Amino acid sequence: MKHPLSRALFLFSLCLSLPLFANEDNAFQAPYARNPQEPAAEIEASPAVQAQVALSQRQVSEKAGAALMESRGALESLQEGRQDDARESLERALADLESIHASNPGEVLAPAEVETTDIEFNGGGSGEEVREVVQAAQQARDLLSNGRPREARRLLDSLRSETVVNVENIPLSTFPAALRDVARLLGAGDNQAAEDSLEAALDSLVETGTVVPHPLAQAQEMLEKARQLAGKSGAGAKDKTGMGGLLDGAKAQLKLAQAYGYGDPKDFEDLFAQIDSARSASGGQADQAFAQMESLLSQMLKAAWAP
């Protein structure tokens, strides 16, 4: 399975393997990732996304979340000239952090907050997503060859279709001491230094992220629905047609995932072969094909999730 960091190398090598544009006058036009604030109900409904968000939220410490909120509140109070409010917020934050240390003295990072960001490559709108991804990689190759690596990096970075689940972690070895230093500066009347020190402390938060590739997650959901139809007692022609459509959809999503580099080529070859096998299999053979696909897809998603 491909580690998520190797996906960038995959896309870079894909660029180097593609020919230049025939028209060298092509101007760089970066596609746009969807605004993270824009609703994306079809992505948020993905079981894979929901599972990762739920896992991350279970790791969050209520005390750490409160300490982070109080620390941010203290900064806001300092910026508005409300030093007494800032001092009280710092005291509450330190109390929460001391409680965490007392309960888990060996803990290094305290998960405090979960945020999700949806990133969706927006190509030319032709409806042929795989071709658009490959063409974008080709355009990046053109940019690199013409001495424009910064624009090439920007384009390569946009070649994603995923939800990123980020967790903000409080570094327990340094953050409490930093807050105490802020309180000391406040007590000495050095309000600007206290504000600067608190901003630096908040900038020291450690972010850990996991990635859920949309095409893999959607393929997994389609294959699960196809499996249910295949195992349906007394399945008729309509069910078989529905299963065929789901298998076609899953295969299309896997081809898109392959274009993005969300897995090893061998894994995709195996999945395509199993889809073809499930299409004509029945009974135990069909169950085996779907079980193998589910196992491999789960491994690929876990590889993408790895920080």
C-alpha cells in the first residue's frame, strides 16, 4: 500500500512521464479546490469520513478543549485591553492542563479540537474527471519544463479529492509553562509582551491530520451496496442490473483514485479483477470476491489515513 506522503511523488513522476503540451503558449490556470466552508453533504455522508471524524473526536480531551478555548479567550481579552479577564482565563486553562497531567502524567500531546476540510479538484468541467486529472499533471510537467516550479507545485497540490481530518493537540511539555510565563508578564504589567508570548504559545499547537480519499470512500460504499444486492434472496433482473451499475460506478471511482495516486497500481489491478469476477460470480464465489475487495479497500483507506 502506498503511504500518503508517496502520493506526491507518484504525481510528480507521472508529470515527468507525460509529454509536453503541443501548444507551449498555454497559460497557467490553476484549478480551484472547493471552499472548505461550502456544504458538501454527499462527502460528509460518506461512512469512511464519518468513521474517521468519530475516531478523532473520541480522542479529544474535554479538559484540553476547554484549556484551548480559555487560552484563545485570554488572547482576545488581551487584544481588547481586558487584562483581568485574560488573567482569569489563563488560570482556568492552567487548572485544566494540571488536571490532564494529574490523570495522565506521561501524556505528551493532548488532543483538543477536530476540524475537517474538504478539498476537491475542479478541472475543466468536461465530466471526464480521470482525463482532467491526467491533463492537469501534464500541465504541471509543462510548467516544470518552462522553469515555473512554484506554479507547478500549486497545481500538483490541487490534485486532490479528499477530506482532511485535522486534530489540534496541546504540547504538554511546553504549553503550560508558556501560559505561566504569560501570567508572569501580565503580573509585571508588560501587556504587549504577554500578548506576544500567548500568540507564540498558540502557534506551537501540534496539528495531526488524516486523509480520507473521496474516490476510495465512494467506491467502498458502492461495493457494499452491490454486495447486499448480490446476496439478496430471490434477486431478480432489476437487482442484477442495479448491482452491475454499482460495480461500474465503483470501478469508475477506483480509476479516478488511481489517477490521483491514492494507492499502488497493483492494488488497483487486483480490485479491477475482483470487480470483473463479482460481476459473473454467484453464491460463495461472489461472497469471496466482495470480501477480498472490502479487505483491500480497507487497507488502502487505512494507508491513506496514516499521519
